[in-house]
Amino acid sequence: TTDGQIVYSIAEETERGASVGNIAKDLGIDAATLSARKFRVITGSSKQYFNINASTGALSVNEPIDREQLCELKSVCVLNYELVLENPLELYRMEFKVLDINDNSPSFPLSEYHLNMPEFLSPGARFTLPNAQDLDEGANSVQNYTLSPDRHFALDLKGFQSGSKLLELVLQQPLDREQTALQQLVLTAVDGGDPPKSGTAQISVRVVDTNDNPPAFDRSTYTVSLLENSLPGTLVVKLNASDPDEGSNGDVIYSFGSYTPQKVRQLFSVDPHSGEVRVNGTLDYEEASSYEIYVQATDQGPVSLAGHCKVLVNIVDANDNVPEVELTSLYSPVPEDARSGTVVALMSVTDQDSGLNKQVSLRIPPGLPFTLNSFKNSYTLVTQGKLDHEKAAAYNITVTATDSGSPPLSSQKVIHVEISDINDNPPRFEEPVYSVYIPENNPLGAFLCTIKATDPDVAKNAYVSYSLVDGEIEGLPVASYVSIKSDSGNMYAVRSFDYETLREFQVIVQAQDAGIPPLSSTVTVYIYVVDENDHAPQILYPTSTNTSAALEMIPRSAYAGYLVTKIIAIDGDSGQNAWLFFYLVQTSDPGLFRIELHTGEIRTTRRLGEDSTPTFNLTVEVRDNGEPSMSSSVSITIAVVDRVSKIIPDRRRHFKSPSNYSEVTLYLIIALSAISFVFLFTIIGLTIIKCYRYSLYGSSCCAGCCTVRERSPAELYKQANNNIDARLPQGLKVQPHFIEVRGNGSLTKTYCYKACLTAGSGSDTFMFYNTCGPTGTTGPSAVVTERHLTGQSGQSAQNLIILRSDSITPNEPKHPNPDWRYSASLRAGMQRAEGNCDNPTVIFAYPVLCIWRRQESCVEDQQGLISSGQQSPVLQQVR
């Protein structure tokens, strides 16, 4: 073995079971370990030619090997095997060289061969003989050839012996058919085996009679005239040739001679037995005015002899050629703005005929923006009229050429003329206006729409790019809201839209082509933000905190249906998302209270008993109509009192421990002292300033405290609320001596206030504005009323202006619960006088306004009394 490889040599056809060797001994392996090491033999052959004994390691033949079948074309026949052993893993390669034995005899492809030899052959003539085949290799293959003895023939082995395998039969003496017409020879092939094997083939040599007379034509040249429009099959001439020999040597066959061109062979045909020459194709005088046909007559002898003649065919001209239009030059494409008379194409006309048949005229179809100009046989195609690429990007112009023959012949030539585009059309949008609806809270980069514009031009003149026209939306550039892809026109949202902040906006999109100079057009895109239910209802009244509930009062004598309170809520959404529904979700007494589904009014269902509990706890939930719905809730504590003016306090909420009372009192004394000092200092400073200002006008300080100084409109306007101009009806002329006092803009009911006026303010007017005008009010009007401000300023109606306002405009949102609740002491009177607040009023009066409004929680007044839900002054002084 060499590098884990062992080589065995074995003769082919070795019998099954024959020993080849011992693999364990040859590889130095313990034969007893072969099975334990799980040996296996790997081979690429489909058959297992060898077998290994697992006990002894003996290698034997499992199946006889046929070398010629296994390695048919190989000079060296080798079988490769691999022996794999495990534990440890070892790989050995085994190579088996299959040795050839002489088990095949030489054989010829045919058992008999026939040779025809004319009797006039001279000695030395050679004839090639076939070779024998032997499947064995080397010395066992064919090594020699022998020929049976004959005085006329001999075998030449020089070529075979030199390695070319050429085997030739050589004529030794002239043949005589009259003496021997057929000779039989035996060719034997012998291989080099021991013993040698051989194969034979029979060779029959037939002596053929000599053909010594060729056929002869009656004329050497035939001349014929033929019209060029002769149909195929027309007889041209019939030839005649004779042969004095007998038998097959005298049979004559006619055919084209070797000098006849291939083109003539295609135009004419020769009958091999009759000698008739006929038209076989289309003749053309313009191509050839005459043809020369060479015909040969061949006898049928073993060695045929031939005679020859020539046929001259003259072609007579006919009008059989159509005119031909040749496009010399084509100037395409032609710009669509080319001037009339611009040369588009140069053409020439030819006709292979002669005389009148050669005279040609050209024409093009009418209605085209082109015309033809001629000079002899040359023509020019020029423009005539205006070209428009958008109407016709190209023209297929059919040019018809007609000769003057009888009958006339014509031909057509189609000239394709392209019209090049110029940038004379701006892009056009598919829609005059685009409207896009997008739900609010959209993700960034949300697809909005596709803006599509087309340009009837082509190439870069038709390439449309899209962009946003610079502009602002609520002070921000358009690009901060939307973006557009320049190539596709796809528009995307750059930000998330909020319906409550921005309901609609518009952008202008510009489409511009890539022409020089570029053309563009614009289109307006309206983007509407669609509301979604993203706002929970907001409860305006009553309100509660995490630590305390809203407090409401109800007299013990309340009857069934008594209005306890009304839930006022708004929703930032719109449409059905803002429809609010009220539910009583929790109550300490389930049967005592009910709530209106749509108005939010909480009423009693029965009269209170004398033994009813002093407080009731309610939880009201407000839901909107969105999908899914959102809700808010408020906790309400309802206190039952004997009299409205005296409220039983909730000691659980206002209980103060004795341990903290002294400390709180100290803090209050310090705070009141500091506030009193600051207030006194402020009063003194204001008095000094006011006296100084009145001294500038020449008035005394005392007079200034008792009278109202006339001030210029400009000074008054600077202290007025700037928003009041938008609230006053158009056409109403009032002096700008006013301030504005109003409630939440989303509430539309009347708010009833008590006002006290003093002369200590720098401003001398105030306005009370109400938005609860009745439906159907057609316009604003100014009236004078005798209504007085009770016990406050003492001013009469001459100092009051009441303006009636129209109803809420349709653009203002209407919320479902727009009522304020009033204090318990005013509830009975306000219910009876509810209609007095239906007409909105704007009151112009004097400077300081004290507004008495309802308090939600208990407060301690200046006398140290505890009150709940009573009137408490709130001073609003406007500068």
C-alpha cells in the first residue's frame, strides 16, 4: 500500500469465488476486528464485483467482469473502491486493474462485399477494403490480414502496418470479362492472441463491360425567342441525342450541364427522358435579355459517357415591371413648428421597362399637410400647412408611382414621418378641484390622495413633476401640513390633524413639465378633517374633585318632579360624537331621583319624607354617541335642608380638629394684617395719584371723588375689551365706553347677575353680554329700558343701553347642556322669572362691577358665618 491505497490486478472473466487477495493482510489490519469496526466497501459501480470475508479478510470475485462491456473505449480499465473502518475512522482506497484476455474474434461489418471493375482498368488500380473490428485491446486486437490466392489481385498492407489501418486491393493483371466475369476472394483478419483468433469476409469482384461510345445531339446549338411574361410550363425547345451502344450503354438521360448557372436552373427545367426544355420560373427582360442553357446527354453504362449542346433563349420585353420609388433622404422627425415648404424627404423613381412603360408619375393622398415637387425623376416631399404633434404624432404617407404602360402598372411606398414635439402645452389636471377627507388623529405620512396631471406633449416635455405652491396655513408654511411626491403626485400628511383645531384647509399644487422653457398649471386641493370621537365629555357644572363631591341643596318640602340640579357638559367633538346622554349610575336612594337622558336634569320622583336622610350621594355619567363612546362622571352630594337660607353644613367635610385651630387662627391674623397694610398703602397711593391727575385738569380732588370726569374716547377704548368689536351687530353706533363681562362662550343660556357700581374705578363703563337670544330673532336692535340696577349705583335708565342680539349663528357650536345652576335662595324666583332672561342684553353702565354668582362649596364670609350655595360677591374690576 502507498498512502492508504492498494492496487490489485485481475483478468477479466475470472470465475466467481476466485481469490484476489487478503485485504486485512495487505493493509496490515487485524482480520478479527473487521466486523467490530463496521467495515464497509464504497464503490461508484452499480454492481458489486468483489466480496470481502468479514472473518478472514479474504478478497474474492463476486461476479465475473467483462472488460469490453465495462470499459468499452478505454485502453486501461480500472475499478476504484473505498474501504471504510470505524473506531477509529480509517479510509483505504482499493484499485482493481482489469486485464484483457483474448476472448473476442475479429469480425467484419458485413459478411460479403461487392466490387464492380471495368475491364479496361490497367494494372496497379487500387480499391479500398473494409477493416475488421476486435473488441480486445493490445496484442489481442487485429494484427494481420490475408487474401485468398489469386493471380489478378494482391493485398497491400503497407498502410495498415504503418498505423493508418488502410487496407487496399491492388489489380495485378488486366481483367478479361469474356474469360472471367466474376471472381470470389476471401479476406481473413487475424488477432495476436494465444492462440490467435480470426474472422473472414467474402469479396465478389464483377467485371463490367466497357462503354466506348458517348451520346451525340443532332445540333450543337439551339436558338429560341421567348416572351418574358411566359407562364411556367411553357415549352422552350425539345432536344434529341442518340448513342450507338447497346443495352444500358445506349440509354440516354438529359440533364443540365455543369456550365449552366444556378439561376438558369431555377428558371428552366429539362425532362430527363424526353429532352424537353420548359419554363420553370418567372422571366424578367430587365434582369436578363437572354439565357444560355447547357444540356448534357448521358448514357447508362457502368462508366457513363456524355454528349453536350447549348440552348440560346432570347427574351422579348413586356410591361411587367412596376415603378419603384427609392427614398434617397428622410429628414425625420420634423418639428411641429416647421414652416411651410420645409423639405421632409428626397425620392427618386425608376422603371426597368422602356419607352412609354418607363414614364412614371407620383402622387400622395389629399388632405395631408404635405405636397410633392418634381424635377425629372427626382421628387421632394415638403410641408404644406401647420403641423401639430398633439393631433398627429406621425404620418404614414403613401406615395403611389404609376407608369404609362398598357395596362399601366403602379407601386406604393409608405414614408413614415414623425413630428417632433415642442413644449407648447402645459400640464392639465384630471380634476378641476380635488377634495380629500381624512379622519383626524391620522398617523404621520398618511396617504391623502393622488394628484394626476397629464401633458399632451411627449418625452421630457410630458414629464410632469408636482410641488406645493408656497403659502401659509394659520401662520405655518404649507409644507408643515402636507407633502407631495414630485414624480407620482401622491400627497401625504406631514402632521396629525385635529378636527377641533383645524377642520379644513386648502393647498395649491403645481404641476410643471420638464420642457424648455417649462410650463405649469395649478389646482386647488381642499382637505377636510373628519371628526373622530377623541374627546370625552367635559362636565362644566357641577364639578367635583378627587377628594370632595359637588354639593347641591334640596328643601325637605320638595315635591315630586322638583328640579334638583342640571348637569352641564360639553364635548369637543362634533356631529353625533358630541351627542351627550346622561345616566344615573349610582345613588344612595335608587328610587328617589331620576335624570333626563338628553337634558341632564336631575329631578325627584316623589316627595321627601320627614324621616329622610340628610344627604344623598349620586354619581352621574355623561356619555357621548361616538363609536366607541367616551364618558365622564361627577359625584354629587345632595343635602336636604329645612329652609333654603339656613343650610346644614356637612360636618364630615368641614370638621376642624381642635389641635389645629389655634395654629390656623395665627396664620389668618398674620395674613389679614399683611393684606390690610397693603390695601391701606394702595388706597393712599391711588388717592395721591388721583388728586394729582385731577389737579392737571384744574379740578379739586374732592370733586373728582364725587363726580365722573369726562374722558376722551381714545382713553376709554384702550381700556375696553378688544373682542367686543366682533360681538356688536353691524351698523350699531355706540361710543367705545365699555368693558365686557360674559360667561363661557359655549354656554348659550342667560346668566343672571347682581351688580354694584362705584365711582372709584378709572373706567366708567361695563358691558353685560348674553348669547341666549331666542330662535327667530332676525336682527339686532337698540332700545332704552327703565330697568334699574337695584341698590347699587343709583343710576337711572339714562345711563343704560340694552342691545338685543340675534340668535346664535349656525357656525357656532350648540352644546346640549348650556344652563347655569343658581343658588338655592334664588332658585324659586329664577324659575318663575325664567322667561325674563330669554332676551339677551348688553348693558353699558358705570365702572366697577360686583358679580354675585353661585358658589360650589361652603365659604366663610366676613362675619364668620358658614354658608353653602349662597350669594357671595366676586369683584371684577376691569382696566
